[in-house]
Amino acid sequence: MNSSGFYGESIYTALTATLNRRLSHGLAVGASYTFSKAMGITTYNPAVPNNHEWNYGRVSGDRPQNLQINFNYDIPGLGKKLGVKALGALTDHWQLSGIISSTSGAPYNPGCGLTSGAPSVTGGYTGTPDVSARCEVIGNPLTNMPTSGNGKVYFNPAAFALPGIATGPDNSMVGPPVLGDLGGGAGVLRLPHITNFDATITKNVPLGSEKRILKFQVQAYNVFNHTEVNGLNTGIQFNPATNQVSNASSLGYANGTLPNRVMAFTVRLQF
């Protein structure tokens, strides 16, 4: 009796750098940067002739560029500086902190298929329902991108085509199965990079001693309400009669984003 199991493999390599400025004049700043590459195989499909060649590629968590900056600033107290206690109740004991991040987008692959209701090749392009055919790459998907009034287009669908295949009577397959040459893994293209700003402003109100403090906080995530794209319309559909893209007007546009600005208000008594 023989048995086999597939456990996958992944390779992660990275170059990291960290820079910190210790608290001085009320300001502390830290920054870290990672340049990395994450490749691997996380899927096994016995229906393809070479699983490594078919499924090896970027893993879903691959983010080549990752920059994180954090800061904390004790805002100078105007009341203390001028010696006006009443003014200090409003202007003193404020603190601003936050995190700025900029990362590469997630990898993805466009998908190629026929329009809904179109007759399909018996057995499928690959000869088995266990494997879906991939697109054929016929150009550079990041050049000559179409433009319209619907927003930004992030890839050119004309750079892809259905795998060529010869068919016989009743749409039966003639010749060997066709897999398509688009790479494996999580994808060969990448979503737009994401830059995000989170910040917290805190007002500390001393209550007679250093141990008793009333804290008022305002926290803002995605402070500038910047659009952060995390999904695109990538399903290319071809007309079987003309082999032309039938849904070009909707392809390459963003169809998913991370949350808009989120704000939180808190009051805390510390003793």
C-alpha cells in the first residue's frame, strides 16, 4: 500500500533596516523598512504534469516593500511657558502620536473564460474539470491601459487571450490539453500600493498628583480618508465567436477598498 501527502513549501528572504530617534525635546520617531520576497507552493494538483512548475509563484502574503514610521510628540505647553495656569488648563499636556505605513499591494492573476451561456469545449480546455485553464499572455498588461470616465484602470485586458485550442465535432477537443502560460502562485500582477495614516491626539488632565490623570483621546484610522484599493475586477470574458473581450468596459477597475476613515473617542481615568 502506497500513500502520499503534500505539505507545500515556501521561501522568504528579506533585507530589513530600523532607525530610531529617542525622546528628545518631546519628540520620538522610529522607522522600519523591509525589502522582501515570498515564493512558494501551497497547492497540489495531480492533474497537471508538473505541479511545481504549475503552482510555484508568489504566495498571497508577498509584499516586497514595507515601510512603517511611528512617532510620538509631546506638544509644548503654552500656559507653562508663559506662566499662566488658567491658559495651561486648555493648552498644556497635549500629545500627538501616530503610525504611517506604506506597503506593496497583494499579488493577483486575471482570469480568462467564456461569456455566460457560451458553448464550452467538451472536457474543458485542460481536458479535466479539476484544472481550469489560465490566460495566455500576449502583451504587457501594464502598458497601453484603456482610459474612461469610470476611474483608473490598473491593467490592460488586451494583453491576455484564451488558450488556443482545436476542436472537433460537437466541440470535442482535438489534440493535447491546453493549460495557458500565465504564472502560478497568488498572481503575477500586483494591486496598487497602500499608504495609510493613523493618529491619536491625547489631552492629559492631572488630578492633584502624577498618578491620577484624566485622559481624553481622539483616535483616527485612515486619517485623510484616502482610498486604499484591495480588489479589482479581474475576470476577463471572451466571446467564443470573435475571441474578443466582451466585458472590457468593466475590467481593471477597483471593486474593493479598505475601510474609510474610522474615528474613536475615549475618556479614561488613570490612578
